[in-house]
Amino acid sequence: MSENKKTCLYDNHVKLGAVISPFGGFEMPIRYTDIKDEHLAVRQKVGVFDVSHMGEVEVSGPDAERFVQHVFTNDVSGAEPGKIFYGMMLYPEGGCVDDLLVYCEGEGKFFLVINAANIDKDVEWIKRNAEGFEVEIDHQSDYYGQIAVQGPESEATLREVLGLEAADLVFYTFKKVETMGETIIVSRTGYTGEDGFEIYGSHSYIVGCWEKLMSAGVKPCGLGCRDTLRFEVGLPLYGDELSAEISPVMAGLSMFTKPDKKEFIGSEALLKQKAEGVSKKLVGIALAETDKAIPRHGYEVVDNEGNTIGEVTTGYRTIMTDKSVCLALIDASYAKLGTGLNVRIHKKLHPAEVVKKRFYDKSYKK
């Protein structure tokens, strides 16, 4: 078994005393102090994450747009340079290869940001499906480091600490900036439900940014609170809420698929699922207000007759609302809001009901 990789910021995490654990093939910081403290820093002020484990692939050439349309569920046709799209790459049967961001650079160039655990699989998939298209596939993951500065004070932090002006960026846009002898990418998306920015640059540039942020007292945040933050606002994580077995239709993410555009891999399967329905659906589930038990990944969801009808994909006691809630993939016939169910926690059934998948309201600056 191959050794886990380390990001360009690994030594910085060790110096800060971070709890480090394998994630997506990398040794990543899970927390530095306390997940709740880090979570609250992002919700109330600002925090910074090392997301250098994410993968980057540039697609360019005369057929670049046509190719991206072919492998990506969302519609990038005629997009203005600087626009970002969220969507998926699908197998022909409709399951997800990965969910990803596509940055439209213009001039027949697209920058794809993919999940760390899927880098090798995704790159192989992209290259395999590029046959017959006049495109160049440039795998750039080894070049780029990436940090995510997130929270209501993130825009001011970029300007005051890093000297980067980002007020001109609206939600889901990006720009390239010439600085310190290189071209960096600054985007405004966020995976936390708060206003936030991503900075892509060389390893040395990203390390320099991190050290400036630490000197300025910005709170370093690990993947632990990244998960609690994205979960609270109902954002999916590949491997939990999306997978080769869980399609965008099942996950309630059909808005990011455009099966009426000319064609993409998996479009026929999605159209069939939309027309005929799906057997499983992703739902939110809340335990009773007074119940302090916590539903965890893999726990069974059971109907009132004792039949197992699905399982939890992610569950927590939410930090902002102090409720025991979860996302779960269950039989579609039970997916209606208000349906009474149970979650099996340590052999005991805990009464629960189906609720909306967003447990806390997003605060993006749009």
C-alpha cells in the first residue's frame, strides 16, 4: 500500500500541533485545537483551511468546451471567462465519478477542480473520454497548493493580510492575479456555507500566504470542522452523499444537471430516473428535540414496523443549532417531509422525522 502524500503545508501543521490523519490519500490536519472553536471562527469571523490535497486539471484546445460539455453535467456553453460551475462527472448508468468545479478561463480553456480521493480515477476518466476531441489534458495537481479563507471577515482578511483585493468577485466567479512573479487564481465559492475565497498558487506562494495568516492571528481550521460546516448547510461530500451508486437525482442535486443540453455521459440515465423516479432518496432526518444521541455514518434508518429502509450518510449534533440530525439515503417512499422514522443508535431505536436537508442557513455574499 502506497504511503499517503503530504501537502506543501504539512510541516506548518506539525509545528502548530495539529491532529493529523489520513484523508483522500493525504496526511491532513483534522483539528488544531477544538472542532467547535474552529467551526465558530468560520461562522463568526474567519478561518483558513489547507485544501492543497484537491486536484486540478486544465482542459484546453479547439474542442475544449464541447469536451467539457460531454463529461460534465452542468452547462458551460458560452460561459463568460471568470464564471465557475458546480456539477458532476457521471458513469453511463448515472452514478457519480466525482463532483467538481469547472472554472471557465476563456479562449478554449477550462480549469477543473476535483476531489483528492478521486484524483487518479478522475484524470484517467477524463483522458479516456477525450479520445476523438481536439483537446489537451494538463494534470496540474502537483504544481498547485490551495488554501480556503472562509467566514464573514474573509474579504477583509484577503485585502489586509494578503494584499489581495477580491471585493470585485461575486459568488461563483474567479480571477487570475499576477503577484510575486507568478499567476495565482482567486475564487469566491466556499464549502462552508459562509462567504469565502480559495487561493491557488505555487507551493512556495501558498506557504507564504499561510504564514502571513498565522502571524495575523487567523484561526487555522482542520477537516473536522470543514465537515461539520458543510454538513450543517446541506452540502454533499463525495463518498457519503454522492458516489458511483448515488446519482445526482437520488441526492436531490438535479439542478446541477442539464440533461436537456445536447448530450453528456450519463444524461440518458438521468432523464430516465427523472421520468420514472428513483428507489432511494437522500433526506434530512432530525431526532426528537430532547434526544442527545448522535446518528453517525452507516447507522440504520428503520420504519415504524421495524424494517430497515436506509442508512445515515453523515450525522452530527449541530454546533449552531444544537440538534441531533443527519443526512440519510432511504427508500424513496419514505422521503416526504414529516414522515416518522427511527435511527438505530447502539442497538436502540430513536424516534425521528424527515426534515429539510439544510439544518442551518447559508450566509454567502451573492
